[in-house]
Amino acid sequence: MALATWHSSDPLQESGDLQEEALAQPAPPRRARSAHRFAKATLGPLAILAVIVGIWELVSYVVLDPQRRFLLPPLQTIFHQAFFIHSNLSVLLSALGVTTEVAMAGLGLSIIIGMLIAIAMSEFKSMERGLYPYLVVLQTIPILALVPLVGFWLGFGFTARIVVCVLISLFPIIASTLFGLQSATRAYHELFDLHHASRFTKLVKLKLPMALPSTFNGFRISAGLSVIGEIVGGYFFQQGKPDIGVLLDQFTAQLNGTMLFGAIFIASLLGVAVFWTFGGISSLVVGNWKE
Amino acid sequence: MGDVGLEVTERAPTLSGTDDTADHQLVVRSVSHTFPDGTAVLRDVSLTVDRGEFVALIGPSGCGKSTLLKIAAGLEKQTSGEVICHRDNIGFVFQDATLLPFRTVQGNVELFAELHKVPKAKRKEMARAALEMVGLQRFEDKYPKALSGGMKMRASLARSLVLHPHLFLFDEPFASVDEITRARLNDEVIKLFTSEQFAAVFVTHSISEACFLSSRVVVMSQRPARILADIEIPFPYPRHQDLHYETAFVDKARQVAQLLGEA
Ligand SMILES: Nc1ncnc2c1ncn2[C@@H]1O[C@H](COP(=O)(O)OP(=O)(O)OP(=O)(O)O)[C@@H](O)[C@H]1O
Ligand SMILES: [Mg+2]
């Protein structure tokens, strides 16, 4: 009882110390209780999954006649064709690799550009005033409508695909970082002003760390958007190494339902994986201290 | 607003003309302040605080107490009048603990030493000493979110203590903690004041807290605030909670309450 040493004469104060310490160190989590909670959390989604699979198979086998079954192939056919036949799988995986690569390159660029813009806006009022209307525009216009224009200007290759990813994923990064940078209250700023800290010091030691939780939220949203942008770009541009977008187009044209669904599943998995990864990175970086 | 503190005149904290032997840590001379929106908050306020003096500042809500502290610390520039104090090392304790959530308790307490470019090993040692003074030595690796309100306030005190300032400004630091925690934090302040012998200005809404902590209670009027009274609280330090029940103390508290009622 380190705290109690000063107040040991007063029993009331000592119990206060105990209370404070108890507050600071919550009881360790019970394994049994957490297992129970896990079961509760997974049971619902599993039940829904079973219903979806049931309807899927019902439609595929009963509602559709065999000639039209390619519209919704049975699940085991999809899995067998797409994921267990080596040549098919390697087509999907190579497209997955291209999509991941381009989407992450676009996201990286978006993060750099977005954070620089957000920092400039938070440091200079004139920047904020000047850029704000365009941000609103960026958020409001249907960016996918710009995709043809991007191809028209930049050609239909790698660069154009990355630009689409950046366009579509930029706004959440700017918005979340700016919000985070402005989240330090006046008292925090005064704390640094008292010791004559420079603006740069305040940016590095106060505003940026304060912004991290919100910024990482933005990364996570933008990562998903960047994947969408990459697939749309590939689908539209049709050039360079085939990505998931190109495959979607090809399989549709070939009326190849099993591979089309295979590509859709792969794309969905990528979306989920990206979302989880950035969630994980976020809890690694700010999980310790985030309120 | 970031650089306000740098523009304010700084001078040696001694008054020419009056007795030079006194160790003035803060001299506020005829300070008036009106905000740009026209709100007049201070009118001709003068206040001198010496080393080893503990001044409690009490007055109606919204009269300008926080503004006066900010002007003293150089966070706000007064419209007229003069402030003399050493601006490079002031302890300022806010109502909220304002701990940086992304730093551990230790990291928070090191902050000011870090801003003053104290080498790492040295500031670590300074932080540890400060944490020990407030009884938080076992919590140095915790993040603020794991601390109770009272412990956050202790960490905030330790942070201000780390550079051993000669002038401490407190802006209602314990207004949001419960009564028992508040009493213990008051004991803590008394202990720190007794050992460090800084000069202090302590804003509070509690008459008993004001009388318990301070060697002088300064009562302010409604906005725009003037100083209505400056009352000596002559009890020796270190003080103990029992003081609250002594007749002399109760008389002082009544006197302050009456003045406040007239404010
Ligand atoms: N930046 C500002 N611009 C305009 N008015 C302000 C500003 N800051 C404070 N005020 C006003 O000045 C008055 C005095 O504020 P101040 O915070 O100094 O009062 P206070 O005595 O500390 O009040 P409280 O007891 O509620 O803490 C208030 O009416 C407040 O609304
Ligand atoms: Mg106030």
C-alpha cells in the first residue's frame, strides 16, 4: 500500500486509497464468462449464415432448372471449381494479388496526401477556408463518374487505376485526420503554451498523437474504399495485368457463373481482410490508451 | 493564440519603490481586461503574491477569476495594466487534469521537462521524484484512462511539480472530484506547499477550501471584477483537517461568506 503511507493515521483516508487502487486495477477477466460471451456473439451470425446457405441451395437446386443453374450455381460447385481446381485458383489468386497491390499503393498515396492536406488545414486557417468547399465537393460528387475521365486523361494502365483509388479513398482520411487534429481542447494547447512550445512541437507532441484514433478509423474506411476503387478501375479500364475487376467482366461475358461467384467471394474476402487488418493495426497503436 | 505567452513583458519580480526584501513572485498592477466582444471582466485589479504565500481567490461565477490567472500566466493579454512575474516556469493546474491520454503517467509528468529540453535520464529521475511526492510511484506505467478522478488530479499535480516552479496557479482544480477525495487532495496541496514553499493563487468556489488552504483569501466582486477584500488567514502550516472545526476557523469562514454575499 504505497499510497497509504502518508495517511495511515486516518482509517477513512486509507480506505479511500484502497478504493482508488481498486478502480485503477480492474478485476482480471473471467475466462468462462468470456467464452460464454463469445458463444453468444457468434451464435446469431451463424444462424443467419445457415439460413442464407439454405435459401441459396434451395434456389439453385429447386427453383432454377438445370439450364439456368449457372445464374446461381450450388455453393459446393463454386468452391470446387473456383478454389480446388489449381488453374482456376491461380487465375483468381493472381488477380487478387494485382488488386491488393494497386489498392494498397493507392491507399498509401491517399494516406500521405490526405494527412498532409489535413495538417495544412489544421495549421493554417486560410488553408482550411480555401480547401473546405472542395472537400465538400469531393465528398458529394459520385467519384465513380470520374473514372472514364481519368482513363481519358491518363490512359488505361496502372497510373489511372491508382488515381481512381486515391480519388475514392481521400476524403475519409482528410476528414478523420482533421477532426482528430482539432480534438485537443484549448486547455491542452494552453498546457504547451505555458512552456512556450513551438507550433511544430505542439503538432508533433500534441495534435498528431491526439488525432491517431480518429485517423486510424479513417484509414480503415479508406482501405475498403480503395479496394472498391481498384476493382471498378480494373473493370472499366481493362488493361494491364488482370485484376479482380477484369475477371468480373470476363466471367460475366463468358456466362461463367461459378467463376464469377469465385471472384466475388475473393473480392469480399479481401474487403473483410483489409478492414480487419486496419482495425488490428489501430488497436495495436492506440488500443492501450484510447478511452 | 499559440504564442501569446512569448509577447508578454517579463521582468525580475521585484517592485521598485516598495520594500525590496520581499520575494514577489507575482505582481498584478491595475489590470483591467475587456474581451474583443466587449465583455468587461476585470477592472483595476491589483494583487501581489510573495514566495511562501498562498492566496485563495474566490468570487461569483463568471466574474473573471480564470481570466485573471490566464493573464498572470501570459495565456491572455490584458487590455491595460501590468503583470510582473517569471513566465518561464509557472505551475498551472487546470480544473480538468488534462493528462495526455497517449502518454503513461510517467510520460505525462516528464512533459514539461521535455519541453525545456532536459536530458532523458535526468527528466526520468525528476518525474519519479514528483510522482513520489504525490504518492503515484506505483502507477507510472499506467495510462490516464486507467486512473480514477482523484489519481488523475494527483498526476496533474505531479506534472506541474516536476520543474519545481516558484509560482503555482490553480484554477478550481478539485471542483469535479468527490468530497472525500477533495479533502485528501487538499492535504496533498498543504504538504506540497509546506515542503516546496512556492507562491500560490488558488481559485475555488468553496469557502472552506479557500480558508483551509490559504494564508490570504481574496474576495472578488461581480463582473467586471474588482477586489473587494483581502483577508489574512493566520493559521500555521502544516494544517490538518481538524482545523475545520476550530472556532477561529469557523469565524474566518463566516467573514468570507458575508463578504461574498455582499459581492
Ligand atoms: N475568450 C472570451 N471571449 C469573450 N468572453 C469570454 C472569453 N472567455 C471568458 N469570457 C467571459 O468572461 C467572463 C469571465 O470568465 P472567467 O472564465 O474568467 O470567469 P470565472 O470567474 O473563472 O468563472 P467560473 O467561476 O465560472 O469559472 C465570463 O462571463 C465568460 O463568459
Ligand atoms: Mg473559471
